[in-house]
Amino acid sequence: MYAIVECGGKQYRVAPGETITVEKLPQAVGETVELDKVLLIGGGDKLVVGQPMVEGAKVTAKVVEQGKGKKILVFHYKPKKNIRKRYGHRQPYTRLKIEAIEG
């Protein structure tokens, strides 16, 4: 069984036992998160498509880790003006382990 859920403005295909990385959520490590924006549920020969969401469906996940991604460097440069600006950015994320799909 699998589902397509929306979290943080992005869509993810999830199945029980998988681990996904989403945009930072406010929950602490070890807490349970319910993702109720389920767009599709499939498994075997059955497929349920929401319009736009599947009614009464939810995905239960557990927060495994809160962290920051790899650093990316941003460099602004204007030729002949001696203007140079360099800074880095690390995007925060939350890693979730999918426990159950209900619906």
C-alpha cells in the first residue's frame, strides 16, 4: 500500500516503513505527526484518487531527526563596480519514518 501526501508545499510518495525528508516541522524528535493532506491511496488493484483530497485518509509518521542540509554558497557579483557578496545557506529539514496509512 502506498499514498501520495502533501507536506510543506511538496508532494511525496510514501509507503509504511519508508523514511522521507520534508521541510522543517515544529514537532520534536520522537513525536508522532499526522499528515492529513492525502491526495491518492493505492495498493494492489485498488486506487483511490481524491478531489483534491481523499476524505478521512491520513498518514501517521514519527519524527526521526531534525537537521540542516548541506551548505550552498550564494555569490552576487557586479562587474566593474567592485561589488561582491558571498554567503551560505543551510536548509532545515525534518526526517519522518512512515508508520501507517489509514483510509
